[in-house]
Amino acid sequence: MSKTKTPRWMKSILAEAARSEAQMPWARGACRAAMIARRAAAEAASRAPQRPVLAAR
């Protein structure tokens, strides 16, 4: 098996990818978990039975 050269365009793409500072979805760990917990809590609160509002006399 012979080793081939990396094309010039691929080298520039790999260099740009290494320089990138964009966060990947799996790197957001704690922030994402907190957001999911907030959504779950809000959904649970909206599902909870509400006390009926008494009409004013």
C-alpha cells in the first residue's frame, strides 16, 4: 500500500478546521444539560393540575 500525498486544497481545509473555535454540540455538556433541565421543569409545571380560580362575588 503506497502512501499518497494530501491534496493542497485538503491541507488548507484541515488547517482552517484546526483554527476554528466553533463549539460542537457534544462539547456544550453542562450548559446543554441545564437548558434541558429548565425545559423539563417548565413542562412539568405546565402539566401540574392548576387550582381553579374562584369567581369574584
